Amino acid sequence: MLAALGSLLSGVSRVDAGTVELVRSLGPKVVSSADLMQYATHQWTPEQLDDHRVTADKLGQIVNETFGYVGKHRAEGINEFQVAEFIRNRFAEEEIQSPDGPIVAVNSNASDPHYEPSAVQHSPIKQGDWLLIDLWAKGVADGCVYADITWVAYVGETVPAAAPTRDL
């Protein structure tokens, strides 16, 4: 039943707001079918949920190890790309995968939603930096679902006091 409903709902219609308002002005209540569509077409199997939880646990472990890696190697002159490579190596060891990423970004690089360090474009990670690590992965079996973690940290011993805010 749900499979048939899912295939029925696989074509999504969109309507502009002006048309919705016109229909509402004539009396009918317009409601979204988003919840029904989500229920009918995008439910995880118990195996997918289990794999997602396992992958999320692995990502949590990897991100903690990554912050330790940065702390251990910071004095040697570590950079964003080296840290991203560390994460990719840990993915392989844990048998999880991602076609791109992770994002390892310091300071202003963290504000670029499309930033990904490379061998030729990266910044050093230094004392006093703001460090963002965004990593996502899934298991290697067919049908696995991504888990995603984004964490930030201050590179140093003590986080500085917040700067005073001002009204704009």
C-alpha cells in the first residue's frame, strides 16, 4: 500500500503563492501534502536507522580525535587541508564514506558555505583561531543514510571574553 502511494506521490507539484491566495480567497483551506509525502516516500528501515546511529557515533569519535590531532600538531604548523586528510583517513579506517568534504575552516573561511580546503588552497591553524569542522558520511552498504556533525572550537587554552555588542 505505502509503496503504491509513494509512487503515486513521486511527482511533486508546486504552486505559486498568488494562486494559493486566490484559492484561499474563494473559501477552501489549502494545506500542504509535505507530511503525507514524507511519511509515504521517505521512511527509514530499521537497518538504515541502526546504520545512521552507528555512523553518527563514528563521526562523534572522529571529530573528537580531530580536535586532539589539531592540538597535538598545532605547534608544528598544521593546516586545514592536513586536518581534512586526517578525517578522510579516519573515514576509510571506520568504513564510512562521503563523496566530498569534510569542511575544515578557520576564521573567515568558516563563513563560506562552499569552502573546502585543498592541497593548494588552505589556511594554517594557529593559536587564537576559530576552527569549524563539518563532517558527514554514511555506511558503505546500499541504502545507508548520511549522518552529519558540525562543531566549532577556539584554538587555545582560554576562550577570550565576548566582544561587546553594539546596536546597528
